[in-house]
Amino acid sequence: MDYCYQLDSWWRLKSFIRNFMNQPEYSVVVPVFNSQESLIELFEGIVKAFVELDVDFETIFIDDRSTDNSWEVLQNLKQQHPQHVKIVRLSRNYGQHNATLCGLMFAKGEAVITIDDDLQTPPHEIVTLVRSFEDSPCDVIYGIPYGKKAHHFYRNLGSFLVKKSSRNFRKTPGEGSSFRLLSRSITDKIVQHSLFFIFIDEILLWYTEDIRFVEVEHLPRKYNHSGYSFGKLWHLVTNLVVFYTDAPLKLMVYGGLFASFVSFILGVIYIVKKLFFNVPLGYTSLIVAILFSTSIILFSLGIIGEYLSRIYKVQNRKPPFSIDKVIE
């Protein structure tokens, strides 16, 4: 049965009224990248979830400049379901979080749900988020997979490092997911950000501690492979550390203190050996001391350079994304 078409007349009437007023109850934001095989199945699953909930919704698909036929599939979905689908195409690939931010700017629902396009989180789990929100409203509800995520080893390792660093450096719960429900108030705050590097979870933690977690199912990838290569994950982690923490600067401070302490102790040892034991020092100690101090200086300058390059990019005021086409 095609649930996209089997909507009862009353639900259709409510949907028409709310869309006429331009105020759907829920918005679903889906960043899309090379997912032509999964988009129709994903949308059908979203419709099933909201038919079960008996509430109106809109779905905003943000095509992050896919290289396959994803945009054509989205255009067909828009033609078939004009009341429930909005599609936006970015001018180039900006990344998942930037595309999600773009979708949040178009969302008009009283609450917003973000979900990936890969079907690893079944769209029926939207019911879990919505019911949890209706039972006890809060700013953010994360859908956390129970058990181990069905990712490759390096994806699980990258996710672990991001969460671990967030827990230690930011004193956060250390949990997060791209499957989340956001209240209208917190969504309005997020969309004000204009920094070109966006990490949604860190922005959420800046604005609120009213966060709840619910367990949801997580499935193996059904189509294609992850868009996050090892290089992209490394780039994400380094940007996250530099933009949202001061850990490298603290490392420079404490590393410099440690190096100074070690150098002082070595200096005392060499002086004692020379004065009391007449041990010839030669050039070895001098070369070791120079190389050690120089390496610390170069390492510190490298960290400062990374921060300066980020500051330069921020001062250029590059937008987080650029839109090519919008079909509402």
C-alpha cells in the first residue's frame, strides 16, 4: 500500500487548512547528498509516521549539490506532493550541518525534526520523538541508537572522539545525533548563526541544557556508502576543536610550562655535573636544548597559525551556504 496517497479525507482537510495558514505542526529537515535510491522510501516512511500521529507536516529536502540524480527525484516528489514537500538546492557542497542549517531556515513547523537521508534511522522513529515531545516538551530531544551504531570502524571511532572531546572540553553530556527534534524557540535561535563552519550540536549546547535523549533503532546502510570519508571526518574534528574549544591554546600553555620545567631540571643537572663532577658537556647538551626548545616554538606557532587562518575566514564573512534553487 502506498501510504503517500492513502491519506484519509479528514487528515487531508486538516493538512490543507494548516498549509493554507502556512503553519504546519511539524517540519522535517533532510540534508541530501547522493541518495537517489533512498529518497522515495524515506519520504514514504515520513508520511507513514505522520499518518499514525495524525498531525500535519512539511518536509524540507536540502540537496547539498549531489552528483547523482537526487535533484531530479526531489523534483518529482515535489510535483506529486506539493503540500508536503519543499526542495532547496545549494550552489555547491557545503556539508551536512550547513545544509541542515539551511533547512532550519525554511522550516515553519511548531517543532522541527532533522533526519539523515540514508535510512539508517528508520523514519518511523519520528513517532518516538514526537510522542516524547508531546508527553514532556523540552528544547531538544535526541534519538540515540541503542546498541552499537551500524557504521564502519573509522566512523564509529570518529564519532567516539567527537563525543569524548565534547564531554571533556565542554563539560557536555557527550551524546548527540543527527536525528533530533528541536522546539520552535531553539530553532529560531540557531538560524541566527552566520559562521561559515556550523556544528549544530555545539550550537544547541550553547543555548540550552533542556535536552532529553530517547533510544531509537539504527540500521546498517542500505544504499551506497557514507559521504564521510576519513579525510572529511578529520577535517570536521579539527574544525570542531579549533572553532568550538580552546584546547589547543591550553595545550600550548601547559606544554610550554612543562617544557620550561624539564629544561630547568636538565640545566640544573648539567650545572651540578660540571661544578662537582667536572663532567665535560660538549656540544651534545647544547644541540639537544636548542632542538627541544625550537620544536616547542614551532609547534606553538603552528597552533597560532591555525587559529589565525580561522579568524581570517570568519572576518571574510563567508556565508554558511549559498542557495541555487528553491521550490516551495
